Amino acid sequence: MNFLRGVMGGPSAGPQPSGADTIQKLCDRVASSTLLDDRRDAVRALKSLSKKYRLEVGIQAMEHLIHVLQTDRSDSEIIGYALDTLYNVISNDLEEEEQDDSEEENSAKQVDDLGSQFTEIFIKQQENVTLLLTLVEEFDFHVRWPGVKLLTSLLKQQGPQVQQIILVSPMGVSRLMDLLADSREVIRNDGVLLLQQLTKSNAAIQKIVAFENAFERLLDIITEEGNSDGGIVVEDCLLLLQNLLKNNNSNQNFFKEGSYIQRMKPWFEVGDDNCGWSAQKVTNLHLMLQLVRVLVSPTNPPGATSSCQKAMFHCGLLQQLCTILMATGVPADILTETINTVSEVIRGCQTNQDYFASVNAPSNPPRPAIVVLLMSMVNERQPFVLRCAVLYCFQCFLYKNQKGQGEIVSTLLPSTIDGNSVSAGQLLCGGLFSTDSLSNWCAAVALAHALQENATLKEQLLRVQLATSIGNPPVSLLQQCTNILSQGDKIDRRGSKVQTRVGLLMLLCTWLSNCSIAVTHFLHNPANVPFLTGQIAENLGEEEQLVQGLCALLLGISIYYNDNSLENYRKEKLKQLIEKRIGRENFIEKLGFISKHELYSRAAQKPQPSFSSPDHMMFDHEFTKLVKELEGVISKAIYKSSEEDKKEEEVKKTLEQHDNIVTHYKKVIREQDQELEELKQRINTLTSQNEQLQATVTQQVSQIQQHKDQYNLLKVQLGKDTQHHNSHSDTFQMNGIQTEEVSKLKEELEEWKNKHELLQGQLREKDSVIEKLNSSQLEMGTTEQSSQTIKSAGLEHNSELQKELEMLRSQIQLQAAEISKLQMENQKLQVMNAAADPALGDSGATAATSSELEARLEQEIKELKSEVKALSEEKESLKQHLDSSSSTVAILQDEKSKLQREVAESKKEQDDLLVLLADQDQKISALKIKLKDLGVPVEDEDDIESGDQGDEDEDGDEDEQD
């Protein structure tokens, strides 16, 4: 603490002697008193003195206060006083509020240093911060609230150090997350402020806080507080969300996957009455828009940005933002930020760009939102930041959007111009030729973005004709741009004339790059080249150096992309002109002025045009990429001789021929592979269909068999039922005292008895035969051969006889059972005959029942017959289906054999092509060796092939540039 005693040494900073003595006595009481009440009173007194005598209390009492926190945990009151005292000592907020404007700057610095120094003393022992974390867990308001405030102050003073201590503390971050769930709003709100400080610039803590369900809790608080209409608590929650999401890809992905983007939509539900916005609502909505931009920032990984953009479209968030964009009464700063937000939500996302193109302003008649925004961009009365935002929105709409680029350029073509409505192209042309330099620059950059990386549109734009004045013939857009560029000094213009010329030069450079036809049109005007060489050759001031550099770039593009179709402006003649009038070194030096300019470096940093003043609007972000790409190749092209150019042209033509041949054969091979693949897929499809049909046939055959089995079973059951019903009917008839049937049954019974006796006689005869055979087998034993023969014969005969015996016995048993059954029926009939008169009444009922049973049996028989017929028909259809599938299999086998022959032929053709390509490669390598002998740098074959494979659709001009 020696450094603090030095602060006390000054007469102005030191307290009165009575104050110092009092603090010393109070510290002694805290340290030595045995009674808790005495210690509590002393700590309360120190708290009251800590604001006025901050330095002295901090020096003398901090150690005693920490000891109180460690030992007197049971008394919440003394803990609360100690925490408040430490907060007063460490926090700079109180001192800053009480400072007077007349105080010296040194005293202000001293106050800042004081809080930082006391914080350093407190956190020197890491146990103190851990102790504070345990106190924050206490539910008692008098302990938890001052603990939260003290920890927040420590993070403000020594953020990284305190963050590291909390990070290594067990469950340190989780304890602090519980503050958001506290039912007392004061603690909850201060907990949000604490987490703000805790999550600053620390990705590890940000991840832990996010996975502790922070997003859910914060969004719940924002909803409870009224979304954008809420108070400062909503602002604090939004700032904390920004800390968690900004530059943290893991948390952004977690936020998207947790479906939290959908919960942002209610934030932007703005009513019809947009007048009288409070300052807090403007602040809240501004932070909400910034939070959306954090998720779709161009600096994020492309995949993450794209998924967030899609989620915002599907949940309706983009539609909600477009509603604010077209609403009336929205404050200017909110409108500007909304335009910037919509820009990044649609940037590079085709679905969102298409939706934005379909948005109309609520006007009569409805106008596209793009047209309304462009009207603001070229209107010099609009605020500067709003015009910059509209330009950014237009650039994002056209970014990687060839469809949108084509729609913009088509509004300038003669066949699509509508005289009754203002189009985007007409607004851009109006801004391009306005007397306001800022409108010139913005329109030129916007039109350049419509041509970015689109050679087709560059050629189409050459068709655009402008009517400059009544009676004069129309002039092409390219010619009008060069006319304004050459006459820029003569036109009275509001704003920087340099800005207008820079904008037009950027447009021309973008237009002519990688488009030989546009270069030819530009050189066809005999005034253009002398103007450019005159501008580059002059020694002008610093302001004009930028224009000179861009003129050098435009002339270099005219040389590099020149196809030598104009005899007077061939590459060699233009290079000779530069060497005579400017000098190669001077030309390269002027070309280098662009990349060395401060505004160039600033524009190259990020896509959004952010300028402090209109005078600083000189470069566009996409144009800086073009300059970086072309500066080196133009410098090389200027120093090449005519012979080298010719050789290079020959090599390029040879390479182009080779590339054309290779491309042609690749196309043929690709088509054959595609056809082969289609045929293979067709074979697989037909094979699978055949397998399915076979499986169906097998299944249907099994079903037919099941139906047959069921039919046979039903047939058997029907036969049994018929017998049963017959027996019943016989019984019913017997109940009717039909004596003839009774006599028949008696006769049958007698016959069965006779048969039974006959069978028994046969059985006795068989037994006697068996006994004779056994005795004969015993007697016949003379020779071995005869005995074996007789034995085998006897055994065979014996086994046959035993089988017959068993059969007879079983028949006898069956007959005996039937006889017994018939005897029982006879007895029943006799009983019925005895009671014939009483049974007469029942005979009619039994007869009716029997007739019903017969009718049911006939019905079931009919149903079974119909089912059998249906099954037979189904069987016939299945047979026909099986025959057709077998014919299909035969056709497929024929097709398969044809395909095999075609594959063999294609392989033979590919072998021929490979031989042809090998010959071509030998010729190219020979040409390259000749070129290397002549000193011409030649690209390796691997580079050419890698470029070929990387972009097979690249056109010839792009191949030349590579």
C-alpha cells in the first residue's frame, strides 16, 4: 500500500485529522470487538464515512472488511454493510457523479486510478472473488444486491483478471446466471448489468453463458418488458445479447438452431400510428436492428450467414423489416438502420433478393421498393447517411444476383422502356447526369454493380441510347459518360468535381474490364485515347492524382482487353503512344496512385460504404478488388514487346484451340456418361420393378393356396354339418312316428350283427392259420438254407397277417361302436314311440327348423361356389401377369446386351480421344519449350488443367485474363 500513501501525502487529498483518527478507531473496533453488535456498528460507521473518506477507508479498513465477510457469514446485516463499504471504496461511479466541472483533470485521473488500485488489492487474493461469488448465491436481499454491485464494479475496473478468476472458479458463471431468475427486479436488472461486464471480449464465458439458457431468459425479459416499447431494462438485455453473439460463431449457430430468430419478429411490429416515438423506443429499436445485423454480417462465415438469412425469411422477419422500410412517420435514424439491416439480410441470398424485388411501396399506383429507394439516393435533399444506406441496399440486392442485374439493365434497353412510369434504370441515368456530384458518384457505383462479373450485360448496355437534346441524334450511354468525363471542368456542379469524375471512371473501368467489345466501342471514339493520355501526362495537384491513376487504369484495361480489331488502336500502337507521350515508368507510377490512397484503403476494409462526409466518397469496396486484380497484369502488359505479344497471342490461340477440342470431347464424354448413367438407372428401375412383380406373383400364389386350403376346410366342415343336419332330420322324422324308417334301422342293425359274427369267424380262422405256421416253422429245421428261406418267408407272411389282423380288429371296434350307437338310437326311438301323442305338437317346429338349416346350407354352398369361381379367375389373371412380367424380363435382357455393346463402343472412342489428346499435349509442350527458349513466361500445364476443372463454364475472355 505504499503507492497509496503517496496519494495521501498531498495537502489537498488528505482528510482532516479527526476523520483519520475516527476511521482508525473504527477499524480497531472491527478487529478487536468480541460482540457482534459492536462490530456491526463499527462497520455501519465505516460505510457512512466511505464516500467522503474513500482513500482512508480503503487503505485502513479493506483487510478488516474482508475478514468480516469471511467470519460473520451468519449475520446478513453486517455482511451487507461490509459489501456496501467495499463498493463505495472500489467504485468510481459515485466520485464521477460528485465531481464538479471546475476540478482539474489530474484529480479525475487520480479517481480512476484509485478504483483500479483498490480492485487490484482486492483480487490479489483470488479467494476474495470466490468468497464474493458464494455471497451472491445468498437469497437475502441485503447480501445479494450489494454483492452483485460490488462484483460489477470489480469487472469494470479489472475486467480480464476478474473474468479469469470467475472462469476457473467451480460453477462461477452458473451462480451468476441464477440472478436472471430472481423475482426481485432490482437484483435481476443489476444481474443483467453484471453479465454485460462479465461477457465483454471473452468468448469462453460467452459460450458458457449462452449454454446456461441465457437466450431464453433474456428474450423472456424483453417480452415481459414490452419489446421495443420497454424501458432501459430492454436496452440492457439487448446489449448483453450483442455481447454474446457478436463475433461468436458458436453462439450464433446456437441462437439460430434454438429457433430464437423467430422470437425476434414481434420486436418489429410497428403500428400504423408512428408519431411520437420516445427516445428509449428509438434506442431499443436501433439495438434490435443491430442485433439482426450481427447474425447476417458479411464478416461471418458464409454458411452461417446464409442459414440465418433463410430463417429470417421463413419466419417473416424480413417481411416485417420491409414493412418498416415502407412505413410513414418512422424516425430518420431508424429508417436508415432498417435499410442497412434489410441490405445484409438479402445480401447474396437469392430467395431474399427475389422477395425484396417484389416488395411495393404503399403508393398509388404502387411502385417497387427499389425504385422508391433509388429516388431517395439521387435526391440531394435527403440526408447523407440515408443516401449511403440506400446505395448499400442496392449493392446488396445485386450482389451475386444475375437475375436482379438483368432486370435493372433491362429497364434501360429500348424495348422495355415504359413512358408512363419511372424505372430503376432511368433513375440511375438521371443521377449519373445530375448536377449534384454525390448523385453522380452514387449512380455510377450502382450501375457498376449492375455490371459486376456479367459480360453479357456489359454487351447489352452498349445498346442503350440517350436523347441528350431535341433535334440532335441520340448518343450511346458509353459515349455520354466519356463526354461528361472530358467536359467535367466546364459543367457547373454542386460538390466535388473530382468525385464525379472518379465515379464515372470507376463505372467505365468496371464496364470495359473483361469485355473486348466494350473496349472496341470505347476506342472507336477518337477523342477518348488523347483525353486519357493528356490527363495522365499532366502534372496536377494531389486532388487530381486520383483521377490520373484511374485514367491510367482505364487506358491499361483498353490495352489488356484489346482484341486488335481496330487498326489504329492495336495493343502495340497504344503502348508506343504511352512510351512517347507519358513514359512507361511514369505510367506505372500514376497507376500506383490508386492503391496508395488513404480512401482506397478505407473502402477496401468492408462492403458497407461508411463515410464521415460526402467528400470522402471516392472508392467502392468491389472496385478495390478490381484494382487489386488488374494492377499487376496491366503493369506486365505495358512492358511486353510486340513480338512477345504476337507469341503470346499465338500461344493463346493454340491453347484456345486445344481447350476447345478438350472441351468438346469432354462435353461428348459427359453426354455419353450421362446417357450411360440414365440407362443404368433405367435398368435398375426395371430390375426393381421386375423383382417387385415376382414378389407380388409369389405372394398371390401363396394367397391362392391359402384360399384353396380354406375352401377344402370349409368343404369338409360343410360335409360334417350336412351329416349332422341329416341325422337331426332323421330324428325329427322319427319323432313323427315313421314306422318304416324304424323297421329299416332294425334291419340294418341285424345286418351289422351278422357282419360282426362273420368277421369274428374270419378272425378265428386267421388265428388258426397263424398257429399252424408257427408249428410248421418249429418242425422245419433240417438245413440252414431251407430254414433261413422258410424263416424269411414265414416272417414276411407273419407280418402281413398281423397287419390284416390289426385292420380287422380296428374295423370290428368301429362296427361295435356303430352298433352301440344304433342300439342307443333304437332305445330313444322306442321311448319316443311310447310317447307319440304328446310329441305330435313339436314335430312342426322341428320340421321348420330343419328346413331353415337346409336353406342356410344351400346358401353357404352357393357362397363357397362363388368364392371358388372368384379364386379361379384371380388365378388366371395372375398367370397372365406372370407371363407379361416374364416378357418384360426378356426385353430388359435385350436392352442390357445393347447397353453393354454401347459401353464397349464408347470405351473404344475414349481410347481414340486419349490418343488424340496425347498428340495435342506433345504439340503444346513443344510450343511451350520454344516459348521458354524465347524468354516468354508460360504457365504450367497443371495450372491450366486446374483452372479448367475449377470452372468449366468460364468463357474465353476470362481464360485470357488468367
